Amino acid sequence: NPRAARDIYRQIKLALDSQENYIDARKFYALELQAHGRELEGEIRREWVRLPSDVRRPIGRLVEGNLKVATYIVLALLLLVVLGLLVALHQLSIWGAYILVGPNGFVKNALFFLLLAAAVGGLVAFVRRYSTLQRVANAYQDLLVYYLYGDTANFGLSWVRPFTIFLITVMFYGAIYQLHSAGFPYNLLPSPLYDFFYSFSDALNSLARPIFPHFIASQFHNIRGLEFISLIFYVLSGYLVYQTIVGLRRRVRR
């Protein structure tokens, strides 16, 4: 029973903490989180079978089998849908601004946020209309955090893993930066793909540009065109550095 195991691990963790045995306590903290993850997986599987068959059929076998893979697939699909929605709303706001007052940046941004609020409100209303779908969505949120925390930092027990991922991320971003400075991939794409890729990337970059750290942008003149990727990189780097510090702190804490 995951719930009973979780309660047992928590009680042992609290007892060890009270004795200032932090080395063993953090191990039971990780076991508590693992039991919580099994509890979330069971909850999703119970709620999943209550959904209509046409809703659960596309990834039903994955949910019944490897739920972690299914969760990451759902996350990837949601990210694609969100990015596509953002680009579409941004393009609609550009057209609306030209129709209303011409190339007015303020009107364009206002229309974009109005369209985004309407889209998010419609999605929330749709999810809340089906209580089972809402429970599955809530459980997926917790399960996704559980998987990401476990895979990137081993629930705070490892500092090597987040630091290694951080180094890989830095090298990957550096490679993207060098390729972008050389004109890749624009110089290799045929004309139709070039127009689509440029419009798509320009829309994402224009969304990230207002919130991108200006002091960083001023240091790298060739960063224009990489605002969206750079924003994701800095958020991810901040998370990985934080998890590295947490992992080190738990190993030296008295």
C-alpha cells in the first residue's frame, strides 16, 4: 500500500530529524517521495479508466504500462500545442493591430493578452466541466513534478546528476549559439520551410523578448533571434544550479 508506506517513511524521517541524523533522514525522505509517486500513479490509473474510450485510447496502453513515458509524451504534446497556440494568437494580434490602427505595438500586445486570456479561460472551463478529467489533470501535475525532481536530482540526494545535466545544457546552448551566429539553419532550408520556420521562431522570440533579461542581452549582441531558447536555458540553468546546491548542502549539513 503506497499510502501506508509513505506514512511509515515519513514517521521514520521525522524521528531521524529529531535525533539530528540528517544523513539517514534524507534517504527516507527520498523513499517517502517514491511512495508518493506510486500513490499518484495508482490514482491516475483509477481515474483514467473512467474517461470516455475515445479520450483515453490514444495513449491508453502507455498509461497501463510505462506511466513515466506516457507523462513525458503528454508533456511534449502539451508544449507543442501551447507553442502553436501562442504563435497563432500572436499572429492574430498582429493582423488585428494592422486592421485597427496599423503597426501599433501596444494594440498588438493588448490583443495578444486578451486572446490568450480567452483561450486559457476556455481551456480551464472545458477541463472543469469534466470532473474526472480535472482529477486526472491535477494528478498529472503532481506526477510530472515528481518525475522531473526524481530524474534530475534524485529527490535532492544527488548533486552530480543536476550538475552534469547543467554542463550538458551549457554545451548544447553554446552549440546552438554558434550555429545561430553562422546562420544555421536558415541558410540550409528551402524557401517554403524558411518562411515557416522564420515566422514561427520570430513569433516565439517576440513573446520572450519583453521578459528576457536586458543586461544579458546587452552582453551578447548575436543573441537576437535566440530570445525564446535563451529564456528557457536560463530558467533551466537556474533550476539545475539550485538543485546542485541543495544536493551539496544535504551532504555537508550538520
